[in-house]
Amino acid sequence: MPSPNPRARFIEGFVRPMVVGGAVRVGRPLCTRARSVRAQLSDASPTVAGDVLGLARGVLARLGVRTRIDALGETDLSLAMVWHDLLSLTHPGTSDSSRRRACRATRTTLDHVGPARTARDALARHALLGRLAEVGRVDTTVTFWAGQTQWYGQPPPWRATVWARVRHVRTASERTPLASLLAALDHGDPRLDLAPVARAALACSPITDLAMAERAVPSPFEWTNGAVGVVAESELRGLAARCVLRGDRLSEGHARVAAIERATGAVAGKLAPAAAVALVAWHLELFVFEALVPHSATTRSPLGLALASRLGSETAARRLGLAQSLVQRVLANHSAMSTPEHDPVAMTLLDRCNAGCQP
């Protein structure tokens, strides 16, 4: 029997499978009842979130993270609650009045959540949302002699398929990927447009934001203060690089790298010196990581290659805390690649670094 407690249903049906995998259950929007649900989350965090905390720690440990998160805060779970509601609102039957209420409620909840201000925030939120890109909705169409019905995100009830031979019942299921679901959040009326909410919710989990950089919806990847803060810290930078280059197909990681390099090119001339230093280290790390991926014969990190070539192996290795011989080997393996002698984005980044007196 399902629990009548919305907090328990949310933790068990949504948060847990988002952390460890499995079928995610999405119900009615929770943010419209945010005060009562957040109060329950806050009151129950030590006990209810304890089991999920252990699972989240296991996820981070498998990703090679040494830093231990002590707790899942109420704001971390509130961010997951926003994503619960966004996925709920992708249902084609969502009314305009529900969208309008949800727009206000999710924005208010995101204001409460705020950006990831510490490494703990970034790690805890990614532990909860790191599987977001894997989410999809299975829709089923039931065709019978008198017509057809559709069931979104849930199997049809038995009565829809009973007497299958007599009623000439046929069923067909199709999985709708996350990109298509998020596209449904876009709306011409700003009062009903949930795409900006989805973009802001991604920015609140900067490692997840980087790990989904190849997306086209809700909007292409852009650098935020939170994402720059992640790549400024060596452990988080390494974790983010592994997340960006994850996947069985190299083309997926290459697409993310290309999207991130486009975003860097868009902001290179506007960066503060400290942010430029962080992005230089990030692109160097992406270049080295990608070059070390098995079966990756060529790098798709032209910006990282240009930066490493201009800085030289000694300086690049010092910035990354790696052995110079490793960086030398990577550069030697790519010495035959044609790179612009004066890559404009690389030169701009290094100029911004020099503006802070330390390239």
C-alpha cells in the first residue's frame, strides 16, 4: 500500500531511483505545496534521507571522489523536488492553470535552493541528479476495434487490454527521451514557460550541468559562477572531466567538449582573471583526459591542445598537478595535428590570466 505521506512517496519513488537507477515515479507537482513538503523534508532529513545519503556516498565513491558528504540538506532535496515537478509537467494533459501555478512555485523553490556555494553542495546535488540525462518516459498506445487510447508514463490498466482477440487489441510502447520531455516545457507565454526554470535548475547543480553540456534543450550550455567554481577546484574538476567524457560512445564526450568550448569562446574576453585561470586548467584537463581515453586516436579538444602547446608541458603539468612526462607524451602524440598558430580563444584566455599578473 503506497504511503499517504508525500515526503515518503517522493523519497522512495523519485529520489532513490534517481540516485541508484530504476523506475522513477512522478506524481502531482509538489512545489505548489512547497512549504509543507519542505518542512517535512527538513524535519525528517536525519532519518528519511539517511538511507539515500548512504547510496549517494556510494555513487560519489564510484566516481573517484574522496571528499565525504556528511548529509543531504533540505535544499538538495528541494532541488530534486523541482525536477520532480518539471518532469511531471511534461505530461501532454497538463493544463495552463497548472503550468501557471507551477511556474510561480518552482521559481520560488529555486530561489530558496540557491546556487551551489561549496564543494559539498556541488557533490551532493550531483549525487542526487547525476542520472538525470538517463531519464525517459515510456508511452503506450493501445489500439482496438473502436479507436485508440494513449497512456503517458504508465502502463495501461488491465481493462484497456482485456479480451484482446475479440476487440483486436494491439499495444505499442515508445520511450520518449529527456530532450523531448524538456522541449515540452517551452511555451510562448512567459507565464507558462517552464524552460527557464529547467535551465536555472540545471545551473543549481553545476557538475550535472557540465555533464549534460551537449544538450540543445532547455538551452545550450553556458558558463555560470557555479560551473566556474567547480572547475576551479582540482578534485571537482577531475570529477567533472570524467563525467563529461563518460559514456560508451566517444562521440557523446566529444559533443560535450565541443559545446563547452563554444561556451568558453562566448565569454573568454569577459572573464575575471581568477575565472580565466580556472577555465585554462579545465580545458587543459579535458585535453589530457580525452587523450588518455582508450581508442581515442585524436583529440576533439582543440582549445585544450592550443593552450597546452602555448604553455608548454612544464607549465601545463604544474597547473594540473601532473607529471611533466605525462603531458609531454600527450603533446607528442598530437604533434602531427594542425592547430592554429594563434588560436584566438586560447590567446584571449591567457591574456585574461595575465591581467591578474599570473598566467
